[in-house]
Amino acid sequence: MIEYVHSHITKELEQNTKTDIIFILTAIILNMITLGINSGLVEKSRTESSSLVVMFVFVTLIILVNIVVIIGLIKGRQTRMKLVNGLITMYKDQNVAKYYDESLLSNYNVRYNLFIMVVVCTGVIATIVPFILR
């Protein structure tokens, strides 16, 4: 039964990683595409109010998607911590905990914070740069 539980937890960790990757790539790609679109609309927005409205619609999209991604990454971090803590408990029960360095937990937190910073920074750049160009 222990092998089954271990396998289940490690599969959950793999799924968690894949989900995090999808969240991060989605946010970064959307931010960069929107940066390009809004930068392209800058010239028209000076004379056409409809272009300015479109720019604000894309800014709203950036904000909403980035909020969803940040919440997803926070939940992903929480899930990872719970799963890894379960593994550590299992390893302690099986007397093999010495093979897992618990300092990895703080490394995971740092990594998630860096991911969130990348999403926020690209979102801020995608939002602000077109309006600076305007």
C-alpha cells in the first residue's frame, strides 16, 4: 500500500508541475502578445478613440489573466507543500527520511515567488509600455 500511496503522490506532484508550467507560459505569452498588439495600436489610439478602448480591453485581459495565474501558482505552491510534507512523513515512517533534504521546501517557495515575479513583471511591462509610447 505504501508503494501505491508514494506513486500517487509523485504523480500528483508531476501534474502540479505541468499545471504550473501551463499557467506560467500562458501568462507570459499572453503578456507578450498583448504588448505587441497594444504597441501596434499606439499610433491609431492618438486619433481614434476606438483604438484606445481596445487597448484598455487588452489591459483588462492582462490583469484578469495574471490574477488567475498568480492565484493558480499560489494554490500550486500550497498543493506542492502538502504533497511533499506527506512524502516526508511517509519517509520518516519508513526510516528513509535522511535521503530527502527538507531544505528543498524553502527552495520550492523561492521558485514559486520567482515565477510569480516573472508573471507580474511581464504583465506590468505589457500594460505600461504601450501607454508610455502613446
